[in-house]
Amino acid sequence: MPPSETRLSVAEQDSVLRPQRVTGTDVGQLREVLHGLGYDPLLTPVSGAAEKIRLTGTAMNPNAVGQGDLFVAVSGARAHGADFVRDAVEAGAAAVLTDAAGVDRVREALGYVLPVIQVEKVRDSAGPAAATIYGNTADSGPALFGVTGTNGKTTTSYFLRSLLNQVMARREKLTGLIGTIEIAAGQETIPSQLTTPEAVQLHSLMALFRERGVGAAAMEVSSHAISYHRTSGLFYEVAGFTNLTQDHLDLHGSMEEYFAAKAQLFARRRTRTSVITVDDPWGHQMASAASGEVITLATAGQPMEVDWEVVDIELSGLGHAFTLHHARSGERIRTRTGLPGRFNISNAALAAVMVLESKNTEFSRAEVVEALEQDDPFTISVPGRMQVIGTSPAAIVDFAHNPDAMIRTLEAASETRQGDGKIILVIGAAGERDRSKRPTMGAIAVRMADHVIISDDDPHREDPAQIRQELMTGAQEAVELGELSTVLEEVSPRADAIERAVSSASHEDTIILAGRGHEVYQDFAGEHHPIDDRAELRAALLRHGFAPLEDAGRQNGGETA
Ligand SMILES: CC(=O)N[C@H]1[C@@H](OP(=O)(O)OP(=O)(O)OC[C@H]2O[C@@H](n3ccc(=O)[nH]c3=O)[C@H](O)[C@@H]2O)O[C@H](CO)[C@@H](O)[C@@H]1O[C@H](C)C(=O)N[C@@H](C)C(=O)N[C@H](CCC(=O)O)C(=O)O
Ligand SMILES: Nc1ncnc2c1ncn2[C@@H]1O[C@H](COP(=O)(O)OP(=O)(O)OP(=O)(O)O)[C@@H](O)[C@H]1O
């Protein structure tokens, strides 16, 4: 599939993933449920006929509306969904959920032909409304395993799914995945639009998962999703916290606000068991803030009182073997991950403890331990996350695009550095996202790599040269301040930067392409320029007479470790 086809529109996504057997609810019942939950719904027109209208689906995007849907019209930064109500009705919308401003717009466009439920908090009520229509409750299944944190969500959710697959397969049950790269129901997968989809789609996915026999699902929960109420009405069997470091301050304003958004996931009303990695002070704060059952995990070897800790770490191939030690019982479980980087021990340990601590009756704890010790569930390839394309030189594509992830990735490279080998790094920064991290990333790059090539990421509507300049400013200041001998250059477009990195490399060097991971195009002011770092790196290695790993980095086949 060419890169341009790898992203489906919301409408296409929705049609692939719609559940087929939805009992639904009627408008009157929906109003009662929202009333019971304290949303103070106001239904117009007030008539028996309006109350009896059957609702069998939900959509927020008018292009995704199907016959009999509740159209959820939210007020956004760019538009009000109610401005598109005609399109929604043409597509089959049977009623609208919106705010007072939305009601005016609907009435102006269509008069009183359509029942409208007015609430103040539209985004927040969309989840419970969708849950009612799709029949989702805390116990309806599948068992949801949610992961949040600045870094490690995608990797941990792939690890979770791999482990869940191994234990669920014994019961002939399937698993699901919802995250940045893809949405999967058993073998069926489609590319994602968002890390965490809108509530209306999430609830539809839960119904679809049940129809397809999915018993458990791993899911990434972004802080955007929590702030925009996308997870409203969902209940997590287990939720896990990876870490909190600087990112997304454009949305949250401060680290405290960013923390507060994530903390909402670990409240008793949303999550049965919270597993919190307490390697940083934010982790400790999260463990104190969480309600319900709280399990703590330490993965960085620091002495402290926790429920689970990682001990006895050993290099094992490119990855590590390690032991999970349960403090109270003394139990020890030996497992490993084949993915490079100490942070992948943290990700693997979190996934393991989340499944170990689950009360789900679809699998037994003994089966989880057996899988961890014998089935190597964390030696999988996660697209564009520490993905090894070649070994001589070591050639890695990674998604690090914030300061902490860059530090961890470069630490991983220096841990496996061969002899005098250099670390050659290609970085960029996305436009229209947290500008404050750019100089920091530039500074980290020159402090930790030997040769830094500053290039482009997704500029979106920003000037790419200006973004490179902001990275360069941080990098140059750090070079001067630290009197560093790092080779620093700016090369654009990105394909040329990759070529430059490979042409500068010898067999013992390590090349890291950071920031874009699995992405297959760059967004320049809405224009999509196809580029897949994995394919580009593979091609450059071949051009320069190096041997990439068999299959690694082939177009859209880059999923091979
Ligand atoms: C910053 C952010 O998250 N914005 C989200 C927010 O946008 P918004 O409030 O501006 O809404 P809007 O675009 O004005 O649209 C309002 C309503 O009008 C409708 N509309 C709008 C325009 C139009 O032409 N037609 C139309 O029907 C929309 O469907 C919507 O119902 O609400 C929209 C609809 O609910 C989301 O699509 C949109 O996500 C945008 C696409 C986005 O890029 N979000 C990213 C930043 C995001 O959420 N990322 C996180 C991961 C972050 C990370 O960890 O890196 C994620 O979970 O993916
Ligand atoms: N536990 C971790 N701690 C710090 N850095 C990590 C960790 N796990 C992964 N990383 C780094 O962060 C990058 C992104 O990893 P991953 O995609 O798993 O996280 P994410 O939370 O899903 O990120 P995003 O929200 O940006 O999609 C990796 O490519 C790696 O460089």
C-alpha cells in the first residue's frame, strides 16, 4: 500500500469498524440516562414521537454518520459541529446531542424536524451517551488495559497485547489494540487517525470487539484524550503509568496541569487497578493521587518500598533479561525483552505487572507467569520504536521526539556502542507543537551524539527553516558552553539528511533517525510528502554497500525487528 493510502479518513475508519448488531436505545431513554448522570439534558421538541426515535450508533464527524446515529455536535477551536448538521442528517442522523449554541444552529438549519438533546458538557456526555447506545458497561467487556505517560505508551501497549495474546490464545479468545499506529480487532487492523480516538468511536469499538470475540484489549490513553473527554464512559480493568516529562505544554500550560490530566485516569470510578511506575517524582505523586487499588513498580534499581521491582538486569542480545520481584510474597519472575534501551525494560515490566495484577477471569495468573518465563512476549517488533534496520553500522529508527525520549534513546546507543564507534543522529522537531522543547532537544543531541544532523520532521504550517533554526540555536549554545567537538550540520530535506548520516558512517558506528518512527509522510502545510525513515535508511545502507537486516525497513514491511 503506498504511504498516501495508509491513513483512512474518519469516515472510512468508522465504516470498517462499525459493529453490526447494536440493540441501541431510544431518545427518551437516552435522555433519562443522561439525566441520571447529572447532565441536565433538555430535549426538544418534547413529543412522544421524538422520544421513541431509535438510536443505533454515534458519530462526531458528519462524514462518519450512519443511519440511525446520534450526531454529537461539539464546539471546537475551528468550528461548531452543529454547522454541519445538514450533512449529518443526509447521512442518516436521527438525533443530535449538542450545547445551547449548537441547538440554535440546528434550529436555524433545519427547524424542528429533528430531536435535539441539549447539555452543557457535550464532550463529557458523549461517552455515556455512546455507552448507552452500544450497551457498554463496566463489566460488558472486553477487559481494557490502558496505558498513559509521556513516553512508552505505544511500546507498552504492544507488549501488553503480545502478552495478552499468549494467555488469551489458550482460551481461543482474540485481543484488540487501540493506539498511535493502528487499531486492531484480532487479525484485522486499520491505521489510526489519533492515538486515542473520540469517545463515540471508542464505544463503537468496544461493541465491535465483543462481536468479534475480543476478550481483552490494550489501549493508549493520551493526555489530549483525557482533556478532551475522549475516554468518558469507559472503564479500565487495569491502567498503567509510564512516566511524565516535558511534552504537550502547548495544550496543558504547565507540568502540573499535564499531570492533573493524566491523573484523572487513575480514579476509582474509571479504573479498577492502577499500576504506577514510580521511577520519577511524578510517579510517586501519581501513586498518591490514584484511588482504587494502587500497585507501585520501580524499574530503575533505586531502593524504595514498592510492590514490584525490577532486579538482576543483564544484557541479552540487543535487549535485556530481568527479574520481577514481588516485595510482599518474595515471588521472582524472570523474563526479557529483545528491544534495545533500558527504557524498554520499564515498558516490559509495566506490561507484565498490569497483566499479573489483573483480576480478569479470562486467564489465570499461573498462565501469565508461564507466558512471561517461557514465551518471550516482549521480543516483538514495534513499528518505528527502536526498530533495528541494520547492525553494522547499527542503524535504528526511533520515535523519540521530546527531550526525555531523546536522552533515553541516546543512552541506549551509548550502552551498545562498539569500540570507538560514533553516534550519528538525525533529528527534527514537529511544527505547531510545544516549541519550548526545541532548543533543549538540540542541546541534548550535541551533548550525547558525536555527529548531529538537524533536519525536518512534520513542519505542519510552520516554516521548516525556522524550526531547524530553533533546534540549531540550542545545539550551538550547548556546543559553545560545553566546548564540545560534536560535528553539527543542517541538512534538508530529510532524505538528504539520512543519506548524509549513512555516507558518514563506518561499520562500528550507530546511526539513529529520531522523531518519525512509523510515519510514512511529512506534512508541509497540509501537503503530504511521502517518506518512511525505515525504507529510506534501508535504501541508503544498500547504496553505501552496507547490509541491512533481511526485510527490515522494506516499505510498509518495516515491522521486522
Ligand atoms: C488539539 C485537539 O486535540 N483537537 C481536537 C479537537 O479539535 P477542535 O476542538 O479544534 O475541534 P474542531 O476541529 O473545531 O471541530 C469541532 C467539530 O466540528 C466538526 N467539523 C469541523 C470542521 C469541519 O470542516 N467539519 C466538521 O464537521 C468536527 O468533527 C468536530 O466535531 O476536537 C476535534 C474533534 O473532536 C479533534 O479532531 C481534534 O484533534 C485534532 C485532529 C488533533 O490533531 N489532535 C491531536 C493533537 C491529538 O489529540 N493527539 C493525541 C496524541 C498526542 C501525543 O501523545 O502525541 C491523540 O490522542 O491523538
Ligand atoms: N519508558 C520510556 N521512557 C522514556 N522514553 C521512552 C520510553 N519508552 C519509549 N521511549 C522513547 O520514546 C519514544 C516513543 O515511544 P512510544 O511510541 O512507545 O511512546 P508514546 O508514549 O506512545 O509516544 P507518543 O505519545 O509520542 O506517541 C521511543 O521511540 C523511545 O525513544
